[in-house]
Amino acid sequence: MKTAYKRSTIYLEPHIYKALKLKSVHSSRTMSDLVNDAIRLSLAEDYEDLQAIENRMNEPEVDFELVLKELKESGRL
């Protein structure tokens, strides 16, 4: 079954448009496919970041000033 696409207008900086157009020609893929893949990748990265934050919510907080003091006292800073 073919995916139903939604039409949208986006405005690209001229150098970004040129690079996208060249990549499209060289990869034999449409500009829409390349943009969809880039957005999908960006959203997947956002999801991974949110998952990492959620996984670390119960970690104890570390006082930055205390860490700096300990590094200084141990001679590592």
C-alpha cells in the first residue's frame, strides 16, 4: 500500500537547497525522500535524548562546586 503524503512548503537557504538538489541527483532519490529521512533521523535522536533523560531521572544530583573543590584538593585541577 502506498503511503499518503501531505504537501508542505518549506523555505531553504540557497546553499542548503543547492546541496540537497545535488545530493538528490547523485543519489537518484527525490528531495522529498531526503528531507523526510533527515527529519525522521532528527526526531529519532530527540526520542533517544528524551529516553536518556527519563532513564537518568532517579540518579542523585551532584553539586558542581563540590566536584571542583574535590578536584582541586586532590591536585587534579
